Amino acid sequence: MIFECSTVQIVNRSRSEFFQRSWRYGACLWLLAPLLAMAAEPLQIELLPAWNGWLRAGAVTELGVRLTAEQGGEVILTVATGSARTETRAFLEPQAPLTLWLPVQPDSNSATVVTAVLAGHAPVQREFADWQWRATPLVAVVGNWPDSQLTGRQDWMIFRPNLGSLPHTPQGYQPIAALLLDTAVLVSLDEAQLAALRGYLSGCGKLVLGGPPAAADRLQRFAGCQERFVRRVEAPELGSVALASLWLEQILALPGMTGLEPLLPDRESWRPLALLFAGYALVMLLLAMFVHQMAPLLLAPVAVSALGLAVWSRGGAEIDLVSWAEITSGDTSARYAALLRVTGQGRGDYALTVPTAFGLPTAWDSASPLAIEDYRQPARRRLLLHTRLLEPQTFRFTGVFDGAAPLNLMLTPTGPEVVNTGRFTGSALLAWQGQRYTVPRLPPGARWTPPQQAEIWGTTPQEQLLRLESATETALLLPFTLKDAGLLAAAVDTGGWLLIKARQEEQP
Amino acid sequence: MNTLRIGVIAGLAYSLPVTIWLLTSLVWHADRVVPLVTQALTALFLAQALALVVFVPWFAERSGWRLALAALWLLLSFPLPLLAMAWATGAMDAAHLSLMESALVGFAVLLLGTAKGLVRLTSGQIRRFTITGLQLGTAALLWRFREIWLDGLGL
């Protein structure tokens, strides 16, 4: 068609021939226009959704954005969904494709819009509206598994994603309820995909493993929750049986926003305001009683209001962060949920740096849409907030961190046994059969078993949460912040707790 | 007690309960800032309008224009810091607050003019009767149709 267009000439044609030629010219131009427009664009954008775009409503997933440009420079990439906007800044080398793997929470009512701006060039925009929304829990099948036995179930829906669409970030695993993985494909995954898979396993994701046992052994080592959510099968035909048994295993979800909120410290933000108004009333009364000139009395309300406006229009915020982490004794990684509260000290804009490990909030309570700024070099993530006086905005983050529990909790036939592995110097609480026990400070290596007499439960929020989370299990609770986990800088003021679930003593 | 002091005390009398109610409510419901501030503003404007009805004829009767306007200003401007705080919480925009305050100032000046007219035209018991009638009648109308005019002010 392109060749034909370039050779067309109009010479001495009849009227009908002329119109026919014109029509062909028009058609050629119409077909060429997008190509010409793309060629003129300073940036080429390719969108690569995780799981081939399959996801369940409300889940965070991952969108890969591959950028290529003739000229390099800083690129600002904005991904906007109905409820959130993420701005990522990265440096693009000339003619070298750069792929950014971004967590996104698509909105079922609107397309995901990706806008890229290369320094000194016009913005380039792409829309992605092909998300495959499903209400049924999704099971991803990767590798050689027979379809016949996996399909036809009401409680899950299987799909077969391309290897390239397996997530590169741990949050990208949120859309799926379980994964059937043939370990033979592991060699085809890149390092980021392997790390994300390990993160999924550490976070107690459900996995049926088939294929070469050596690779499965290596992968299974990363599984959290005492490997309760991993099944190994010898033959692919057994995948459906393993999945059915795995389906019956339920993991207690980490506390949600309402569960974590009581752990936040009380902010008495009203106190300075009470002082201001009390002082103002006193000044006005004193002026009325003792000053006989009219001007100071008339100007005092305006002066105090102007002072208030000057202070309150600067923005600013008070930050509180609490976390609740859970680990099974003996595991090498823990799951956590963190709640970040930003209480405005005025009306304005505020940029809050959050750890890059946090990813995208899984839930938030804020009047304005979520806006995140992400710098790749050096890695830095900021929440862009519109603050208002006294208004709290809360954000819940979830994730996994590596590390062993500072106390070991074994459930023996005679009862629980706590062992200090040598790093913990405080006291802890033990919940066993619905009873509360205080674990005293233990010297390194010391063992402790609960006494006959249990204690009365306290009313602190963390004890209430311990009671709730350990209703069916034996667990220890001790103070442990995300600073201890290495996720936060030492300077950040934070609180947090670690719940250690008991490991069943293995029978000889 | 002079007129200006009455203006200050009247301002304090209607804005203090609203401020105390707002701050104590914020202690218990820190997550409901905007609804609480909006509620407080509604109560404040209603109290402000009723305070104007009670005190403005009183200022008109006892003082000249200059002092009466100054007392009126004190009565109206007393809760300005509270309005500044309401703006900072995002419960209301500055334009909206200015519009509402302007409406109240207009109403206050109209009331002052009416009261001044009555003071000029009447005397003795008749003046007392007509001014009390103005106060009671306006207060009753404001209260009876409070939902309409508060709604008109966007509250």
C-alpha cells in the first residue's frame, strides 16, 4: 500500500478517475497517519500488564512500561487510574529501552492512562483499558499442567499467563489467589521476577510446585507460614488435587485499617487551638476593660485571624506510623501491615518521603486521590498530599521483610516453650489457649515455659489485637518496629509489634 | 457598661460555646473534622444572626452611628479566628466564608438603619415597644425560616 501510494500520479485523468485517485490518496493518508504520528513521537511506549491483564477488583497489580527514545534525558512517567496517580522519574539512555515495572490499582470504571514526558519534548499518552476483571479468585497456571482437571470448578478460575507477564514486584502478585508453577520455567524468569516470586512465597502465597525437585527445593526455602501454603507434586496430573487441598487452607489476613488504627498514638492537636482561643478571649476582655482607645480593640480580631492564617497556610503535618508484623517461629521472613497517619497542621501541600519497600498503599482514607512521586536514581518515593488543619489521612501498606524472629516459640506436647535466640532483651506476652502470660526478660539462650496461673487480659489495643489474631493459635507478642526490620531509617519515630506464631514441634 | 464592651461580651457570649463544643467534639472524633467544623459554622452563623437581632437595636438606641458601628464590628468580628480555622480545616473556602460574612454584615447594617429610624421616629414607651417588636419579630422570622436562609448561605 505504501509503495502504491508513492507511485500514484495524477495526469490528464477523467473526472471519475480523479475522484477514484483522491479516494485512494485519502485512504493511504488515513492508514499512514498513525504510523507517521508514531514516528514523530519523541518516545515509544509499550504497555506490559502483569498476568496478561487478568485481575480481581480492588487488587493492586503491575504495569510494565517500556520506553524507547532516540534522544535520552529525564523522563517523567505518570500513571493515572480513577483513584490514584503515580509519577515516576527515571533517566532514559538514547536508543536503549527502559522498562519500568509499576504497581497500579486499576479502576474498573476508567482506563489506566500512561503519560510520558521526555525532557524538552511534548507529552506522549497511551491508554490501557483491557484489564480482564474477574470476581472469582484467580489461579495462574504456569508451565506444563493439564487443563482438563483444573477447569470446571466454581471456587476458582484458571488462566495461563505468558512467562513475561509474571510480576517483577511483590505487589504484582495481589491479583492471584494461587499459582501452579512448573519449576522448569524458572530458568526463563529474570532476576526481578524471581525476587517477586520469592516475596510472594515469603508472604504466605499459595503455590503448587511441580517439575525438577532441586529447583523446587531451592524455591520452597523462601516459603513463609511454616510452608503451609506450598504443595509439591510429582506429576502434573496431581496439580488439581494439590490445589484443592491448598484451597482449604486459610490464612488469617493481617489487620486492616480499623484493626491498626487503635495502635496509633493519640494526637492532641486540639490543645494548641484551645490555648489560642482561650488567649484570644482573654486579650479581648482585657482590651475591653482596660484600654480606652478604640483601634486596638477593633483590630485585635483581625490581627489574631491574620496570625492564624499565616501559621495555618504553611501546611505541614504530624506523622505517625505503626506496624503489625507476623512470623511463624523458625521462618526467615515476616509479613507486615503498616498504617501511616498524616495529620495536617494547616492547609497546603506536603510531600512525605516513604520507604521504597512500601510500594503502593493497599487502602487509604483521604479526601484527595492518591498521588505518588517515584524517583529511580536514587530510589526515593514520596506521597504528595493536600493537608488540612487537624485532618488525618491514613494509608495502609503491606509487605514482607526478611529476618528471623528474635524469640523462638515451640509448641511441645507439654505446652509452649519460649527460647531467646540471643537478640531480644525485652519482655513479651504469650497467648496460649486464650490465656495471657507475661514472658519475662530472658538471658540469651534461656528457655521459659508458662506458669500454671494465667493473667488477666489488659485493655491496650495491642493486647486486644493479640487476643483476636491468636484466637486459634499460640502466639507471642513483642515490641518490634519496621526500623528493627531495616525498612525505615533510624530517625523515623514509629511504633510496632511482632506476633510470633508457634511452630509445632516435629515428631521424631 | 459602654457599648464597645457590650459588643465584645456579646461576641464572646455566642462564639465561646460554639468554640468549646467544637474543640471538645474534636477530642473524641478526630477523624470527623470537616463535618464537625461545618456543624459548628452553622451554629455560629445562626447564633451570630440572633445576637445581631438582640444587640443591634440596643446599640442603635444607646449610641451614635460611630459607636454603634464599632460595637457591631466587634460583635461580628469576634469569631474571625474561628472562621480562619474553619478555612484551614478545608471545611469551607475563603470565598464562601466571605460571602456569608458579607451577607451578615449587610443584614446587620440594615437592622441598624431600621433601628436608628425607629429611634428617630418614636420616643418613650412607643419606642420601647416598637424596638422590642422589631427584635422579637426578626428573631422569630430568623428562627422560623432558619433552614431556608442557612441553606441559601450554603450551610
